[in-house]
Amino acid sequence: MTAMGNRTKSERRWADAVGLLMFAILSPIILPLLIVALTLHLLAGLFLYPAIWLCWCLRGRFVLFVYSNSPVWQEYVEENILPRLSDRVVVLNWSERSRWKRTLAVMAFRYFGGYRQYNPMAVVFKPFRFARRIRFYEAFKEFKHGKPDAVLKMQHDLFDSIRTATC
């Protein structure tokens, strides 16, 4: 049997034809599932945005902040970021996720957090605007190696975003 890179032209054509045939066979199943998934995702957003605006923003809370007990950022976050956010923040600790209940904060995190670099992360909400995600993960990787500039810049961006947030 030949290696992948050493296929003959006829073998590549055959593999392409099989791939196209599989796509044609599976597309009637996959496309409706994708449409349903996209619709459910949009409906979740249509529910979450007004719920957050009404439950949090009207009470002066504009930020969902997620972090963990990592030795890289826990102390920094608890000493330099969370105190400055004070009563304007809803906090989730990723290290305690096994005890999370199905709350608005958890649903918002799962919707806005995504599947990458969600810890630490801030999500800033402003009424009638899309949420702004500020992902600190890469900045803290640099911070770990003695380069605090990226963390300081993101922290500054976060506080600027909150300063302009009002209901």
C-alpha cells in the first residue's frame, strides 16, 4: 500500500470520488442537524441577552469574569482585577465548576465562553449591544515569563469598556 503523499493520480481521483459520494449521502442528514443547531444557538442568544440586560445591567453589573485557581493568574486577578470591578461583576471560578448550578452566569459563560481560551476571561455587557469578550489566557502566558505588558493592556481595555457601560 502506498503512503498518503505518494498516491497515483487514479488513486487520488478514486479517493476524491468516494469523499464526494459520502458527502452527497450524508448531507441530507447533516445539513438539517446544522440548521437546527444554529437555530438553537441563536435562540439561546435571544434569551440570554435580554435576561442579562434585565437581571444584571439594571443592577449595575456589566461583567462576567471567569478565572481559576491557577498559580499563574489567581493572585493577580484577585488583587488587581476583581477589586476594581467590585459590585459591577459576576464571578465564576472555573476550579469550582463541579459545584456550579444552572444559573444565568453559568449559561452565559457556556454561551459566550466558547471552547478555547475561556479562562481567565471577561465578558462585558452593554444594553442593546453585542457582548465583548476579553480573553486573558495568552496574555497570562506572557505574564508567566515576566512580560506583564499584554495583561496590563487587556486589563486597561476591560476597565475602559466598563467605564462606558451604562443602562
